[in-house]
Amino acid sequence: MVASIAVFYYTDFYMAVKLDPNVNWSYLYPGIGFIFISVFIGMFCVIWCHYIKGVSDYEHLYPAAVPLATISFLAGMICCCAALWPIWGWLTIPILLTLFMGMMFATTILPI
């Protein structure tokens, strides 16, 4: 999580994405959409199925949930890498992976 914060701060990620004219928005919007779909499927499985419904074996109820979340996340990462490649070049992949892992770790410490 510290590495993710450091990457976000030292790369000026927010300002670079917001202000840099080299960002390919036609790839970034679908990439964010695919990642949102993946996160939504994860929230559905964890919050709705596990906590609200009390079903711990959601793989049998929704067998397509995990493969669909995986495919949508991979498509989102590919689109986001293509959109941000003109800014950081080959460093785009480690930057995005570090930010995603920091986000995933931060969600584990949220009190739900």
C-alpha cells in the first residue's frame, strides 16, 4: 500500500491523466468501464451473496461470475495500458499494477 501511494505521488498520476494531451481517451474510457465491471462483480459476490444472502458457495449459483470478472479486468488493464502508454512508455505496466495492488489491499482493511 505504501508503494502504491508512492507511485501515485511521484508519478503525479492524477495530474498526468487529467492534463496530459497524450492520453488516449478512446482507450481509457472503455478500460475504466471494464475495470468497473470487474469490481462490481466482486462486490456482488462478496457483499450481496456472502454478507446479505449468506451464501458462501456462490460459484455454483453464478458460475460465470469469476471468469467474467477476470476477462473484464484483463481487458480493462490492456485498454488502460494502451491509453497511458504515451505518457510513461514501458513503465505504464508496473505503475498500473502497483496502483491496482494498493487498491486491492486498501479494500481489505475497510470495515464491511
